Amino acid sequence: MHAAFHILAFLVLGILLGAGYFALLFAAVGQYRPGAAVAKTIVPHLARVAVAIVGFWLIAQFGPSALLASLAGFTAVLAALRPLTTS
């Protein structure tokens, strides 16, 4: 029971991390236009990637099952958003 709750908690944490990551990615896409300042496009991208790396590193401290569950949640968000990005 405890292991199932542990995995479910990290699955939800991965879903939240993925939702935040892709929401910030969606917000940053509007900044990519001709004539935009390089810092306005690169800094948010680097910050988003750094937060994801640190988040997954912190989750990895709880063990491989926590990391796999959170990566599954992150990937589930990507799979859920995929139909919205194809035409």
C-alpha cells in the first residue's frame, strides 16, 4: 500500500512538473519572432530546462521508482498535449 501511494504521488508530481514545463514552453513560443532580443528568448528556455533538471534530480533522491513514476507523468502530459500540436 505504501509503495503504491509513493508511486502515485510521484506520478502526480511528474504530471505537475510536465504541465508547468509545457505551459511555460507555450508562453515562450510567442516570444520567438524576427527582431526579438536574444536574451528574451534564451533566458526563459534555459530557466525552464534548469527547473526541470533540478526537479528531476530532487525526485531522483527518492529512488529509481520515484524517478520513473515522475518521468511517466511528465511523458503522459506530453502525450496528452501532442494532439493539440498536430494539424
